Amino acid sequence: MSRNRVTVVISQAQGKNPLRRALEESLAATLLMEPGVDLSIVPHLYDLEEGHTGRLFLNSVSGDMIVLGWLFPRAGFWLLDRMGVKGLEGSSPMHPVAEDDGEEAGEADPQEKVPAIGQTGDIPDRTITLLDLRAKPGYEPYLEEVRRLIGESKARREAQVSVRPPVLVELGLPKPAPVIDLTTLASAPAARRWYPVIDYSRCTNCMQCLDFCLFGVYGVDGGERILVESQDNCKKGCPACSRVCPEQAIMFPEYKTPAIAGAPVGVVTGLKIDLSKLFGGGDPSVTAAAERDRELVKDGRDAVGLTVGMAPRRAPRAPTVPDELDGLVDALDKLEI
Ligand code: SF4
Ligand code: SF4
């Protein structure tokens, strides 16, 4: 693949919702004809197990990538990162990046703030931009945004080439990775999965999730950093540990509540929401313990309540998403509090 081309990936919705399929098909039909685009279609990113052809394809792409999918961009970016599909997170006006609200939200003294783990390993000089297909109706806004992002990508590459001595350009560019044409594999099945995704730009490695989960999902890597070690040990539909993470770093992309599914975290336009309610009412720890007990009992084990793996929770940061504001308020209304 030429470095001047951009890979656009449509990550399909789970299930067979005809409206979602129709949007994917309209986008695919248009993007196939779009100059500068290499188009591929894969199942939902969350469902791609190790060794799945869709995942192998994503790992083979070396240049800029735009992923159109049915999940919050933050969740999608960290899902890809954990698959080894690494790069710099691209931004889009469709999904404004939230401001850091640490001081405004009255959190702990910034001097005491523990730095987040961040991305690890070699981060290639390319951007990965995710667009949430739930953000706008119709395919046209996505097409327009893909075109804008391609223009940005092209300008960036041209600027890089123009500042390099010609000899370095000759010797420094990596050979293009072989491209697997996945358009014929669009319907390759991928069973639904359920597991936590960590946002390492927020995770401070406090290990609270490791202590809390009694199902062996979490572990640590060689650098003693937290990781989701045994994804398939997680209990389907249960988001308990996301409620006890003090940094809102644990996401379950398919959970109905935006704050848990990966909505941006921060304060925008001065509007703040009491997110403790979104996390389960007055005390999220109580909700989390009840959810965990339910799973323990289903497994024939004893409930432990609040006696194991609990630590005092700091005030949660307030996520707001202007486009999602109505959804957040709806979610609050639906909570049984
Ligand atoms: S509880 Fe949250 S911040 Fe702490 S290690 Fe787990 S993911 Fe990271
Ligand atoms: S949701 Fe429950 S089972 Fe899954 S990782 Fe969190 S605490 Fe463990």
C-alpha cells in the first residue's frame, strides 16, 4: 500500500440490525470509489479474537487508518492498541476531545496526581482515527469527514517528505506491508464477547481492579503494569469493576451507560453532571459489590459484599459529551436509584 493512501475500515455492528447494515453498505459502496482509500470490512472490533482474519488484517496496516464503527472512539482506540494496532490517536470534530477537568472538578491536588501509564511499546508515526457511526444520521457526514481526514493525512505526509534529506527518504521509508483484501471476508463470523478494556491514558496502575475482580480477569505484564490477562473469564453483562476504578479507565464498550461504554471523560462547556449517579447511585462501590456477588453466587461461591478488594473511591471525573448529552440524561432517568 502506498504511504499516500489511507486505510478505511468499517467495523460492523453486532447483530443484524437492518438500519445499521444499510448505513455500512452505503458507506462501503461510496468509499470503494473514493480516490486514495483502501477499504476493508471487519466484524465489530470488540469481537475480534486473537488469530481472527480481521485482526490479522488490522495488524498488517502500516499507514494512517480511519475506523468507522459502532462504539465510542476512546474504547475503539484502546481496543486496537491492546491488539497491537498502535499509532497516535487521531481527532475529529465529530468527537471533540474532552478537556482535562482535574482542578475544575475539585479532585485531588494536582501535585498528588499519579501519572497515567499511557501507551507502551513502539508507537509508529501514523494516526488512527475512530468515528462512531452512532454520532450522526446518514452516511454523508462520515464520507465528508473521511475526505477531510484523508486531506489531513496527505498534507502531513507531504510535509514530512519535504523536510527530510532525499537520501533518508530513500532509505528510511519502510516497505509497505502486504495488504490482505478483506472485502471478500466481510461476513466472516465473530461471536460476541464481553471483557473490560483499559484506557491507559487514564489508568494510574493503582491495582484496585486486580484486587476487586475475583474471577482472574486482570494480571500484570513484565513491567508490573495492569492488563486484562484473561478476557474470557469476565462475566457477560457485568460491568462491576468499571464502577470501582478511581480513574474511569475501565470501559465495557457494549454496556448501555455511556460513562461505562467509553464516552469521553471531562468537562465541556462548563456543564457538569453528577456521575456518581451514572455509576450506580449514591455509592458505586455498593452497586459493584452487588454485581460481583451475583456472579460469585452463580458460580456456586460465597458472596463477599464489601469485604474484599474495596478501597475508598475518589470523586469521579465528570464525563460530558455535547452530542451525547441527551443520552446521558436518559441514562440517568433509567437508573433505578
Ligand atoms: S482500577 Fe483503574 S486506574 Fe487502577 S489499575 Fe485498574 S484500570 Fe488502572
Ligand atoms: S466485570 Fe466482573 S468479572 Fe469482569 S473483570 Fe470486572 S469484576 Fe472481573
